[in-house]
Amino acid sequence: MQQAFRAHAPNRAGGVRASAARLKRSVACRAASSLASKASVESAIAWATKQGAKLEKASLSSDILTDKPILVATTDVQPGETLITVPDAAWVSVPNVAKTTVGKLASSAGLEPWLQLALVLVAERFGSAKSELAGYASSLPEDLGTPLLWSEDEARALAGTQVAGTLNGYLTFFRSTFAQLQSGLFASNPAAFPPAVFTLPNFLWAVAAVRSRSHPPLEGDKIALAPLVDLVSHRRAANTKLSVRSSGLFGRGQVAVVEATRAIRKGEALGMDYAPGKLDGPVLLDYGVMDTASPKPGYSLTLTLDESDKFVDDKADIVESAGLRTSMTYSVTPDQQPGEEMMAFLRLMNIKAMDAFLLESIFRNDVWGFMQEPVSEGNEEAVCAMLADGARAALAGYPTTLDQDLAALRSNSAAPGSRAEAALLVRLGEKESLDAVARFFEDRRATQLKRLVYYQERRLRRLGLVDDEGRTTYDSFFKDGIA
């Protein structure tokens, strides 16, 4: 089970205590974000406008707390109204970058779409042979905020976290990809890919730019960077969303649209949740931002059926019939109890011995439903032990303790908005979540197991053989001489 608490790679009292400390701090600080200057943002707006993009009901302003450039509504806006439009002619997309020399070569080499965009950004920002895309590439900030570009000393503050594990996986992959390009595409086309321009630092910057500037639904094979859209701030309490609509003659074109999801007051900052399904740590890694005003701390817990379990085939059939996979990842947070699906998966994982009869084919259509409630005291105790012990072991693997990180937060040892603070908040988010998991299951094991109603008792109640107090209803048969 220890594997469930390992860092990911390219892949209650304690919680309340930690969250309260963070909320106290969030009044005074904003999220760590990519440090775009007002001049560079103005340059980006000018370039995008020239390509046909429009700030329909938005304009550039400054955050009152950080003085960083942000977009605000220029008038009162109603839900569904359009704030920004960006036609596909202005996107940094595969069709558009294919018009450049580097883009053509990258496309001919069959490189993945994201890699094609990254190589063109390197050429347009750092090279001498530029196209019309150079205006956009040069407007992007040098500091994109993401740990992909942090120094070794800065990244060391993430030691022990899941973010650090994923970061190391990413860096290994991107460095390997760059090495393959050097010996392949770059070596075959030295004039288009001069070594002084296509360096590893420049490549990593471009990769980070593509990752941090692309938003659903412009992702995957349809990945594209839509200028102006990337100027909308990341906020969990979002008031806008991005969509793509058909445009032009016969709807053959496309336009990226930022529209209001609720009423927005004139002068209110525009915010979009970059990754609604992701926790703060992965958002920091992918986009270089955190929203400390509305934090979403947590820990990603991966549960996988044990291949050595003699019942693994039956269990796999059950979870697949329920629309799940044999390996599931659940987000655990400081202020939420484990969800029903996660608890059911854990109970199924721990079915053994006397409870194994539930895996028989006669129960196949019903067994997943049985897992929604406690199966047996032994099974529930095994679940509690697995999660409590695993969470405590994971907490012990960090270089610092939860209390040490809380003390660092209260002492303001990390400057607001700094990378040190971002790393501290990531560590706290993971640790307070693990601490909450450990406390929940420790308390459940110590105080709740004897009070729970298990499968056998529930079945007897349904048959009318046991009352709600757990007493048998057939004792009177013997007392009255009936049997």
C-alpha cells in the first residue's frame, strides 16, 4: 500500500489547523504567478489586436495588491456575454506555425503538436530569422513561474512532495527529448536550428510557455496558444470560461471566446480556473500560478488492485463493471472526508478470508453496491490501518514536519508571492491533507468500528431476523414454545 502514497511522476483537526493559518495569510498576498511586466502585456495586446483579436468588454489594469497587470471588465457584464475574442488566424497553432521554416521542418519530422509549437517559440524569441509570430513570442515573460524553470536551490524547497516527483519526471523527459532532437532534426538542419539558439534552457522555457499558455479545449492534438486569453488571471472562484466557436464562411474558421459565467461588475478582475480538476501543486507545476485567496490544497492518492491477490481477477471484473479502472487516483483534501467511491474501492481491495464469499458470481451484479457500506469489522479495520499507516509513513518522508512548515508560514519567512512561499504552500497542502487522512482513519479505527452496521447484520435486518437495535426477532419463538 505504500505505493499509494508515493510522489507522482508523468502521472480533520490537523487539516483545519493548517488551513486556518493559510487563510489568515491569504488576505495579504496573491498567488505566485508568471511575472509579466505591464509593457510586455501591452505589447502582447497590441500584437494580438493587429492579428484580429479583440478585447470586447475588457481592458488592461493593475492588481491593487500586487500591482501586476490584469484584465478587468470595462462595463457591467451579464452571464454568457463575450469579453474577449481571438480568431484562429491569431493563434499559435500547428497550421499557423507550419508557415515558418522551423514549423515546416518540425511538422515534416512528425513531431507532436506541442513540440512543434515549442520549437517555433524558440526560433521566434531567440533566433534572428523571425516571422509575424515573433511579436507574440517576445511579449511572453522570461519568468513563467513554473518549477520547470526554477533553480536547483529553489526546487529543493519542494523536496519530498508529489510535485517534486512529477517535476523530476518531466525534466527527465524533456531533456531526453531535447537530446533526441539534437542528434536528429537539429543535426540534419543546422541552418534552421543553430546550436546557439536551440539550447536546453531556451527549449525548456518554450516548453514551459506552451504548457502554461494552453487551456482546454485548445489542448492535445488541437493544442493552440490564444493570445489575450492567457492574460486572464487564474482564479478558483472564476467568473469567465474559454470556449471555441465556429466562425467565417460556412463555419470553417474558429474563434476562441472568453465569456462571463456570472454577472461581472465594471472594473472587476477577470478570472478563469485554469484547471478545475487539479490541486494547487499540479497547477503550479503546469501553469506557474497559485490562487492563495481560494486555495485547493491536497494530495493525490493512487489505489491499485494488488496483482498478487488471489482474488484480483474477480475484483478487476467488479471495478470494471462499475465503470472504474484497476488503478484509481483520488484527491484527498484537508477539509473533506474520503468519498464513497474511494471507500468502496478500499473495501474491495481489502476483501479476503471470511468476506471473500461476496466475490462469488452469484453476487456479481450487487457486490459493488455492497462495498458502498461497511462489509465487516475486519475489513473496515484493514482499510483504516492501510490509510492511517500509509499517510503517517508518507508524512515521515518529508524533510520538514507539518508543524515546522506552519511555523515558517506564521513567521513570514517566505516573501509573499515568492517561489519559496509557493513551495511552502505546496508542502503544507500535501501534509495537512495526509494528516487529515491519518486522523480520520485513526479516529474511525479507535471509536467507530464497534458502532458500524456491517453486511451480515444489514442482510438479517432486511430479512426481518434482526431489529434496529441488533436483537434477534426469533427468540420469542422458543420462549412461547412455538419451536
